[in-house]
Amino acid sequence: MEKRRERRVLVTDPVSFAGKSGTGQGTTFNLSVDGCALESGQAIAPDSTLEIELSIPTQKNPVKVKRAKVTWKAGNGMGVQFLNMDETSKARLKQYIDGLSQETSEKDA
């Protein structure tokens, strides 16, 4: 069984994306520093490459992923792996995920 390296959190944050297959918007529902699952009405084929902007409610500007690959597609859902993101964006995303993980831990305690 595959073991994920990064912590994943459940979210409902807006996301926009653009690639050769087209542009679109959707909602992220599963997020990690390495990738996300999102839902969108835009048809994007597996193995497509996208640029992504993740809207983070605690931050003014979106987190930009310069290059991401669609790894799976099911109905309106798709999974993307983040391939290229600058260190500042990665640190902002990690800070957001760590904050959400801490909130979840406190609720469970």
C-alpha cells in the first residue's frame, strides 16, 4: 500500500487553473504540500499539465503553483501533483496546512 509523505487536510477552498486543455475554476477538497484533489466542471484529461492558483482564506494573495500534473480524474474530481512551486509559495501553503492540522488536533482532544 502506498504511504503518503505529506499530511493532507480537508478543505473547501477556491482554486483556478490554466493549461493547454483550457482554463477553469473549482474547489479544492483535499490539500497537501505535494498536491491536491479538486472538483471542477472543466474537463481536464489525466497527464495534463496546469498552472494553479490556490485561494487561501487566511492569506491575501493566492498560492501559485507554476506546474502541476493531473494524476487522476473521476467525474468532476481530479487529483493534481505539484511539480514546480517557488519556496515562498511552498512555505505559505505549509503554514496554512499546519494551522488547519493543529485546529483539527485541538478539536479531537
